[in-house]
Amino acid sequence: MAKAADLRSKSVDQLNERVLELKKEQFNLRFQKASGQLENTARVRQVRREIATIKTVLGQRVKSAQKEA
């Protein structure tokens, strides 16, 4: 799980790429859960929260950019 401070040091492209990776992982986890093959159930929550953290950081950047303009 990435910390928000670590995420703030990354570029917007890197963050968007990470969200895409996490969305793919989330998709695969949902299929594993539906078929009864999911072993680490806590990972679903971790992925969901990391996506939310990244989206929060991206939103903060947009908001700060709007204030500067």
C-alpha cells in the first residue's frame, strides 16, 4: 500500500498508469472471488483503498492547479 506522500512525488502519468494496473488487478480479484479461488481476501480492500488514495492525490493536484490559474 502506497502512502500519499510517496504518491505525491510521482507524475500524473505514473499515477494514471498505476490506477490502470490496480483496476486490472481488481477485475481479476473479482473473478477469483466469484469462482471461489480467491485466497487473500484482504487484497480486494487494499486495492480499492489504493485506487482511492491515488484518485484523491490526483484530485488535489487538479484543485491546486485551478487555484494557481
